[in-house]
Amino acid sequence: MTMLEVKNLSVSYLTDEQVALNAVENVSFRLEPGRSLGIVGESGCGKTTIILALMRILPEAGRIVDGQVIFENRDLFQLSEAEMCKVRWGDISMVFQGAMNSLNPVRTVESQIVEALLRHKQVDTKRQARKRTAELLKKVGIAPERGKQYPHQYSGGMRQRAFIAMALSCNPKVLIADEPTTALDVMIQAQITQLLKKLQRELNLTLILVTHDLGVVAELCDDVLVMYGGKVAEYATSDTIYNAAKHPYTRRLLKAFPDIDNLDADLVSIPGVPPRLDDLPIGCRFSPRCNLCKDYCMRDQPRLVELEDSHYIACHMYSRK
Amino acid sequence: MVDQPLLRVENLFKYFPVSHSIIRGLIGKQAKVVHAVDNVGFTLKMGEILALVGESGSGKTTVGMNVLGLQVPTRGKVIFDGIDVAYWCQGRIGDSDYSDKNGLAKLSSRKQVLLLRRRAQMIFQDPYESLNPRQKIFDIVAEPLDIHGLSQSESDRKDKVRDALEICGLAPADHFWDRYPDGLSGGQRQRVVIAGALVLEPELLIADEPVSMLDVSIRAELLNLLMEIRNKRNISILYTTHDLATAGYFTDRMAVMYLGRIVELGPTREVLSNPRHPYTKSLVSVLPAPNPRRQRERVILSGEVPNPIDLPTGCRFHPRCPVSRDDCQKIDPDFVQVTAEHKAACLFVQ
């Protein structure tokens, strides 16, 4: 059974001059219940846009050009706004980027979770909502008494935990976390990663993690989708990505990641910068930065091909046969 | 000169007063203080790169501020090239116990301060906020030259800016210098920041989390750039960060800080491969390994760094220490030498 499937998703943003810029092109992936997927890539590769489109919360300039999102046999793009509201938070919830700064500063943490519970009709009375809030806080490692406090009385790591508690309030089946550990100290990062791992196991959550931190993905995710310039570069199981990656971009991304078990290896950046949406290369999006680039790479876009069982790659080295 | 370190920090303390109520003052209670830096000492040789590693609130940035004379120590000394920075940064070298072989004390206060600024420069964390968006790249890099009166002529000024930009990988320089910061990527902006520091040919660079705001894919090239600058110009670099992994790549020695104090200090490779303080051990264990097949046994500390106002008794790490014993609550441990170069402050290092 498939829990969530994204098929051929394309999203564009309209500029002030009404020009459509393709931010995401033809992205597909599939998640079985209880599996976890990491979407990785540099800033601007479209990873957050995929998630916003999937939740139908794109900013005003964003347009879903094509594609389907199938969640439990329903196409989310065909639902009415009212139906979609039930799916959001109820079935699929999200921990936003910078979530620790997205709590309301003038209300207690408890009252914010109580509001989510009542609005989504998870409980009938305020009293039940408080009881459930206490359970949720305990689950994410916050002493329930501290629910009476305001966000500023929490540290960054605790606010992140509180937001995760809120995201879990309606027993979602899918949890999406956008850069959940970025901007946190190393030890707090480890704590949050450990918490997500524990919650995923206990609640059998289907997890989507959006991040540029390959370390967190290696620890938490079963599958990895590597994005570059709005397109899928490589998509495979974590084990394949980390040990047998084929795409030159994936391989170089891994080389740029510091690994203290292997300090003698050269730490090599990827030269150049990711492409701008208004100035995308004609051929392979990665061709201007690729050290293996051939003339046809600059001319033609590579197709996404399946190399072997569920290992997909978009690179001319493998698709020109 | 060769044997003398460029920078010597001796028993540095920096406390900040916490605002307290009049009533507390009337009933004679002591004002509380934040123990931001609490007895820190280290040296930095010419051309050496030292990493100062710790979580937020460990005091690493405060140490950097005191080294530059942007703050004056509560107690202790920062000696830069033989001169006490606390006096130097106020233009009062004459009042320090410096022997003044070079006649620096005769310079005006302003000249003394300028000289310190020229010789010790800082690179800040966020290249999106540390560049003036309304200044062209050329003017940003040339401004320090003008302030210090270091350019003899317009062509000399241009050459110096060109050199600085090109050393920092922005070549050809004239391709970049007419642009404004918003036309550059994050990595390029940080290169401009480094060029602005290097144009003065300083001897010491304080780099405060210089890559933490950048994508992982371009961090390496900036770290390689800092290493290259050190190799070419023999500059000393104090690199403050919470990221042990990047520090592991390019620093010579590493000092791990916890709650205002250095708990372990030694050659970088040795500290990472054979950490002796339980805090360092834990920090090393939680570093993400970029491979699902080699996940480490993690020692994740619970809670967070306690507040530096009411410090724990004894060893300040004991409330979070996974191996603490009764003695740790009573005894504040001294450094124990592990090897000649490597020391750790823990009762149970052996």
C-alpha cells in the first residue's frame, strides 16, 4: 500500500512581470506507510516548494502547473479547500523551517496546542484538550507543567519540541519537517533527531525530512531524493545514495560534507553556484558545475531513468544508451 | 620573536552584571553576574589556526571580543605581540607594563587604536548582514585602506583592493568590484568580507562562525581559502564555531569550551580521535556521520547548557556528565596533561 505518492509535480512562480519561472519540474516520489524520505539539495533547489505545493500552501505567486498528489487514494489537488483543511494538520502535518520562532509569543504554549486540538475537533471540551496537551508535551520531552509558560521562557530546542508536539496533536499519518535541526546547536540537533526517530517508531509515522544536512538524513531516512535546480537528480534508498551514488552532483555533495572519521580526505566544494530560476541552463541543470560535463550535457536535458530496482538517476552518463 | 606566541590569553575572566532590583541592593545582597568567561588561557603562535569550539553560551564569542579589545576583561590579560590589549584598545599603551621598545606609547591614542585594528581583524558570521547593501564591492574593500591611510595613490589603492579580492577567489577583481552585495551569492559575500579584512594585511584574524550561514556545498571552499591565506601570509587565525567537523579539517589545535571555561585543549586530530573530557567525548559522538552504515554509538546529553549566573558547584559539567561521581560536585578539576600538548580538565581523565 502507498501512503503518499507525488506524480510528475511541476510548480512555477509568477514574477511581477507575469513571467512564470519553473521552480519544480516533473518530480515524483512515493512513500509506504512508516517509511521516511529525505529531500536534500542546496538552497533554491525547490525542496521546500515541493512541500508547500503538496500541502497546497504555496505563496500567492506560486502555481501548481501539473501533477498529482495521491494521499490514501485521493488526489489532494482535486479536493475542495474545506476538505483540504481537514487533511492539513489532521492527516499531514508540518514542522516549518524556523518553527521555533513560529509560536505565538503572547500566548502560553499550552493554549496554542489546545487551540489546535479544539479547532480540529480532536476533543470536545477544554478540559480534555488540556489533558491531551499534557500527554503531548510529555511525549516530546517537556515537563507538562511548563505548558503554562510562554515561548520566550523556552530555549530554542524546547520551542522546537513544543512545535513538534503541536504538529502531532491531531494524530497525523504523515509528518513533514522542513530543516528541523538547522540553526540549532550540535547537542540540541542530536536531541531533536533522536526525538524524531523515537516518534516515528512509536507512532508509525510516515516522515518527510527536507534538509541540506546529509548527516541527519543518513540517520533518519530510508529513502533519499536529491534535488538540483528544481529537478530530481537522483532518487534511491539511503544505503544506495551514501554508498553507491551515481550522479556526479550527489557524489560531490557527499564529498563536501565533513566527516571526522575521514579527516584526511580532501574536503571539496562544488565550484560555482546553483542556477537561478530565471537563468536555467538549457541542457542538464548541473552541467555548468559538473566536472564530467560533455557537449551534449549542455544541449540536452537528461531523462530520469531507473538504473536498477528503485534507483533513479537523471544523468546522460546513464540515460544515453 | 619566533618562540614568542603572537597572542597570549592569561587567566581571562569576563563577567557581565545582571540588572538587579534596588531592594536586593538595600538588603545587602550581592549583585549577580553572568560568568561569560571564567578563567580561560591559551596561546596562539604565528601562522597557527586554533579552533575555539563550544555550544551557544559557552563564551567563545566573548573570548574573541576580549582578544580584539572590543570588551575589556574583568580580570586577566590578553597579550597581543607583547602588549596588553586592555590598555592598547584604549590608546594607553604607556600605562601598561610594556617596555615600549618600538616607541608605540608615543603615538597618539587614536593612532594606537588604529594600529591594533590594522593588525587584528574580525570576520563575522552573517555575510548577508555584515556588508553595506548600498556600497559597491570596491568601496567596501577600499574603505579600511582610507581609514588607515594605507594607500599612496589611486592606482596603489586599486592594486591593493584587486590583490585582496583575487586572493579571496574573486578573480578577475574588476568583474566583481562594480557590483553591489545583492548581486553576489552567500559564498561570494563572505569572500568580500574576508577581503575587507585582508586588505589591511593583519597578523591575526578572528573568524566567528564564518561558514555556518552557508550551504554545506560551499563551506569547504571557504575553509580551504582560510587555510590558504594562512599558508601564504602566515596569519594566525582564531576560528570560533560549534561545528567540530569543520574545525577538524583545517585547524591545528582545538580548545573545547563549556560554560565559560576551556575543558580540553590539544592538537585537533588528537582531541577528535582521542577525546578525554566526557563533554568532548559526547560532542564527538553526536557528530553526524554521512553514511547510514556507520552510525556511531551516541552519547546525547540531556538538557542544555545551564545558565552562567548560578554556576554548578565543583565541576561545572557534573549535572550533565554521564560519568560524574560524588567528588565532581565538590572539586573543580584542574587540567591534567594527557600528553605534552594535550590537556583536559576532568577528575577522571586517567
